[in-house]
Amino acid sequence: MLARNTAPGSSARVSNRALIKPLPHRSVRCPKPVARSVSARGRASDDVLAADVVIVGAGIVGLFTAQELLRHRLSVLVLEKKGLCAGATGAGQGYLWMAHRAPGSVGWALAARSVALWRRQVQADEAFRAAVEWQDCGSLLVSTAPEESAALSERQLALNGVGLRASYLDPPRLAQLEPGLVPPQGGAGLMVESDLQINGRAAAHALLQRCREAPGFGDVMGPEAEVLGLELATAPGGGHVVRTPGRRVHARHGLVLSAGVWTGGLLSAATGHPGWAALLQPRRGHLLEMPQPAGMPRVTHGMMEMSYTKHYASSASASHTAARAVAPPAAPSSPASSSSPASSSSSPSELADITFTATTSASGSLLIGSSRESGVWDTTPSPAIVAAILQRAALFLPGLKPAAAAAAAATAAAASDGIVGGGGGGALAGLSVLVGLRPYAVGGLPLVGPVEGAPGLFVAAGHEGSGLCMGPATGELLGRYIRKHVGASAAATTGSSGGGGGDGGAGLDTRSFQELLPDVRRRAAAAP
């Protein structure tokens, strides 16, 4: 992998500025404890941690939730077994886009609020802006046929109708803006200059650092954070318990499950309801990072094939649109098409949806995507999928044809090591492959809010490929639910913080997001 995508170390660690007692085998500077601090007490064999709110999962959604709660003076402990960006956060292109969303939908509202919150943070902190590799590069949706171009024109009107400036581009204008882009016959483009791009992995590290600088925050990273079980309180105000290796973690007022695709299994185990595990499923994705090909004009905008927008439909029927399946190519000169049969290396029966995306990272490398495979948990890169992504991309960016041909030849020869490890030579030299599991919730909308029948248990998961673009508003929305719960229960809890009660203040109105409540999503998915 390239240096910018290097994952944090896998060894277990506990971090907290306000620990009362450091855990064994790690030197931790312990300043004077503060109110609402995370606490660690007891012997090493039966260590206990406690916080106002415990968050399971340190993806972008969990970290924004932690930041929001810390802002309201609640203590927070984050548990993360796999390390930052173990799910979808670190394996995406970092698009903060509105161009492909449906104006007026609940997903649109959550994304629009999130983009506004992203802008607020980077405007207030130039160091944070640099850390997340902020790029005002704009977005470019590309159609592949006359009917899609007509749909682009309709989308332009819809976006302009809600005050978002969008410009329809015919092929000559596209060629002026992106000389390396050659859309298929009948294709066109739609540009939204206000759309943005960041580095998701860098953003997660920056947010974690911000949280660690706040009083009352703690995190446990690595195997010691593995969730062995959840013990839900039997009465309101009792507090939930997370069992991890060697300790019990007490959530005094709130427990947030924000573990991406793993959230459903945790919920099912805790509640005994199998519907939660069925509701959240993985959509494995591959993203390629490679040096800019010699002689190929630089990609200056974020690009996305028009058909990618189907993944952001809010209805179950639209979300289950038949995939574009792509197979390992039989010959280097045979580019992938939208109707080629396919399988991934993990299972011959699996189908991979391949749609073209491309952008340039802040460091100058080319990011090429993307793939979706439903129900695949394996995060081992597939050479067949890599070859299919490059072949699809080469239809739009002819400068990628040498790389596509090399990948096709390598796949046909079953030379998997030549692709995944940055080898292969020639056109594939320096190629890295990122694989992540998008947490897809049946119906296409995330789960955000409290769980019925379990006061103090909250969920924030199922954002599929939109965690970065919906994370800030999800954290804000969840924070309102949690603060309302804390305000109702804190007075009866010994040693509680009492801070942040009520549901006042500017921001999101929870009544506008009832459609995202976990039990609403679960019942909708189970409906015939």
C-alpha cells in the first residue's frame, strides 16, 4: 500500500487524557481527573472502564458522534477492535458530493447538513483542513448514452431548483475541462463546482486526535476492544455493559453501536432479534490507487459514471437494481462492458457491480473505482475485480488502456501476486488496492437513533458508501437523541455529568429524520 493508506498498528492500546489509573504494560501520563472523565479502576484481572457514553466502532460516523458528545461535556469511551478505517472509511475516494443525490429526500437532508458541518470545521481550523486533504475540485457525472444524458439534464434542473448550481456539459465542453476524458457515444456531463473531496483515512486520524485532546475522552484500540457480549440494562437508568477481554465497560447513560457492517450482528446477539443481522449486510468494494500514467492528462475533477447514482436510491426496489456484472477478461484487448458476465475470486457465484469513478488525490496519485459485491465479507483483493475496474475506467480514460491490458493479461495468467502487492511491472508498477466493506442497510437508508425497548441503546450504521458525506450530521442527530435521554435519566444517576440535557439548540430536528430510526428501518425491511 502507499504510505498515505498505511493502517495504524494492530497492537492493543488504551488512550485517555483523564484516566484515573493507567492500564498495565503501557506508560500513560495521567493528569488530574476531571468531571465526567472516563474511569479505569480495579485490578488488571478485572479491570473496569466507565463513561457517560460508550461508542463501539471508530469509523467516521462513530468519531463524529464522539466529537459531538464531547462538545456537550459528556464523557466518551470509544472501542475499536480492528483499528481506524477497518470498514468503508479508509477504502473510498473521499467524495463529499451532492450531485448524485435526490433533492428533498432524507438522505439529501442528512448529506447537505453534513457538508455544511464539514465546511464549518475547515473554515475554523486551517490545520484540520490540511490534515483531511481538503480539495475544492467539484464533481462530474458522466452519462454513457442519450437516455442517460437526458436524465442528466433533468438532474440539472432538479439541483438548480434547490439552489445548487449545476452545469450541463456537451462533449466539446467536457473535452475542454477534462482532456483525458472521452465519454461513450451520446454521453455528456453534469458538473457541480461546489462538491468536494477529502482523504477519509486522514480525516479519521484527524478526528481521533481532536477527540483525544478533549477532557473526558478515552479509546481502546486493538484486540482488547473486541466486543464479547452486550449486557443490556433491565431498567431505565441502569446503564449497559460491554464485555471485552479482561474487563467490563460500563456505559452510564448511553451505548452507541456504530460498528459498520458488524453492527447488525451485535444488535441481534444483544436483543435476540435475528432481523438486525439480516438488515445490515456488506457490500465489498475495491479502490485502486496508482501513479498518474505517462502522457495521460491529469484528472482535475472527481468523476462518476451516471449509473453509479442508483446506489443512492432511497427505496428497496431501486437499491436492488441488477448489477453490472464483470468477469475476468479472456484477453487483454477485450474491455469490460456493461453486460459482461462475472465472478470475483472469492466466490464464482458472486456478481460484482463495476461503475467508473476517478479522481486525483491531494498527493497526486490517481484513484480509480469502483466495485460492489453484495454479501462478501472477505477483504482480500481480487485480481479479477482489479482488472475489471481498470477495463471499465479505460473506456472513459483511454490513457488507462495500457494498465487495463496489463491487468487483463495478469488475470488471465492467474498472476495474482503481480497485481495486489504493487508489482507486475510496466503499466501496473506502483498500483495499490484498497478493499473495504460498505455497511448496506436494506432499503438504502442508514439507521440512526435509539432502539425501542432498550433505553440508552443507540445505533448509527448502514450508511453504505456515504459515511464521510453523512457522518457529521449523523453525529449531530445522534447527539440530540442521546442528550435528550441523558436529560431524562442523569438526575437519578450518582456521579452523572448532567450536562447537555434537553433537545434544544440549533441543528437538526429529530422529527424530520423519523424514517431513519432503527426500528422503523427494521420493520420496513421486513414488510412484504
